[in-house]
Amino acid sequence: MTTPATVTLDPVHHGLVDPSGGSRDLDAMLDEAREAERAGAAAVLVPAAGAGAPAPRHWPATAQALAVLLATTRVRVIVPIRARAWDVEAVARFAASATGLAGDRLVVRVLGAGAPAFATRLQSRWSGAVEVGDPESAAA
């Protein structure tokens, strides 16, 4: 069986403040990312926060992406960003910091209304890879 070029990681359902999930969920995601890398995947996609826990307890996608970047060495890490939910400067600072820590493996995928304009502004502040929309879904 061939490994897909991009592997979508399972979501982290609970955050730091919820002892019922806590870091065990993140540990499972990191194990999955390492396995995808060992199997030859070119990229892993960090999922957006799901509905399994109250929003204040979600691990932010950026935190998950940074953890995956630090737990792997070769695989590219795609992090979804909803244009209307993020500040361009904050994303640019995160991306620059993540790149400094883990090399040029981060891909920021900008989704939702305003994605093209957000991506253009982000590209003027950070030289890394920026994608617009979900390549597998025209609805994003």
C-alpha cells in the first residue's frame, strides 16, 4: 500500500486544561505524524479544532503545527488558518518563529472568506509557503 503524499492527522480533541484528554491526544497526533514521515509522506495536515470539546479547550492549530514540526524532521506541516479568525501579523510572527525552530517545512493554508487577500498580506510579511483554500474542496 502506498503512502499518500499528504496525510491528514487525527484531531486533538482536548486541550491543556482538560485532564480527560490533555497531552495524550497531542502525543497520539505526534506519533501519527512521525509514522507518516517514516512511511514516506511528503506532508501532514494539522486539522482545525473539532467539535469534540468546548472551544476554550481546543488546542490551536498553530500550537499543534509547532508540536508536529518539532517532533518530525523532514515532512512538511500544513496548518489551516481561517482568514477572518486570525490577525496577519500574528500568523507571520508564528510562521517566522516556527521556521526558525524547525526549518522551512511549514505551509500556511488560508481558508474561508477573504483568504486571497489574507494570503497576499501574509506573503508580504513571511517568505514561506502559503496556499489559498483547500485543494480537495472548492467549498473552503
